[in-house]
Amino acid sequence: MLFLRSRLSSLAIAVMSVVFIATASSHLCAQQLVQVQQFDPLTIVTVNGERHVFKVEKADTDEKRQRGLMFRKELPSDQGMIFDFGDPIPVAMWMKNTYIPLDMIFIRKDGSIARIAENTEPLSTRVIDSGEPVLSVLELAGGVTSKLGIKAGDRVEYPIFKKTQ
């Protein structure tokens, strides 16, 4: 009986150690994820003068632009991702490996919205194009633009956009 107890105690300690290590690891990974995701404020100003502020992640490298919001299971309605292409170019995007519907906002160099692709279809390989050269694409949770009344012609305030007089 003593042998069985000490063996059970050793087993219990081993199990508790694994649980502790797994918990600490997942906590550390969550902390690292929070540190990796850096958000900047971005404002959309409608033609009616309404201002909508979002927290956005920057996709400003080839690697970040290629991954985008793939594999995410959720996106809060006040967050998004902005793709900075550096110079205005025709843009074509798709939803492969993207599990949530998105609103894709195609933005000109001056910050004006060229077009919006609303509620894009998750996991689709259908090409969604900008329709004209754009400097940037802003991805928000699907349905947000309609809910907030954001339309083509509205303006985006963010450091990459040059203001016109």
C-alpha cells in the first residue's frame, strides 16, 4: 500500500507539473501574441461628418500582406487590418483560409474610399479586385461598413494617406 501511495503521489506530482507547464506555456504564448499584435488608431469620416475610430494592425510587409487575417476565428467590430502597398497599384485579394466574412475597403492615395466589397465569402478563392489603383485596403469585420453607413467617397484618416487641399 505504501508503494502504491508513493507511486500515486509521484504520478500526481508529474501530472500537476505537466498542467502547470502547459498553463504557463499557453499564458506566455498569449502574452507574446498580445505583444506581437500592435494596433494603431484609424478613423473613417463619412460624408455626413460621422467619425468612426478603429484599432488596426498594419500589414506592411510581403509576409504580413500574404497572411492578412487568414486563420482568425473572430474579429471585433472595432478592429481591422490595413494593407499598405507603398504606392498605388491595382489590387486583387481573396478569402482563401479566411474563416470570417470581411468588408474590404479599397482606399486611394488621398485617403478617399474607392470601393467596398461587403461581407466577402469566407474560404472563397474568388478574386476581389480594387477596380482602380489603390494605396491601401482596410479589412473590417463583415457587415460593419453597412451598419455604420460607410460608403465609397468617405475618407480615411491614417498617416499613410496624403491630405489634398
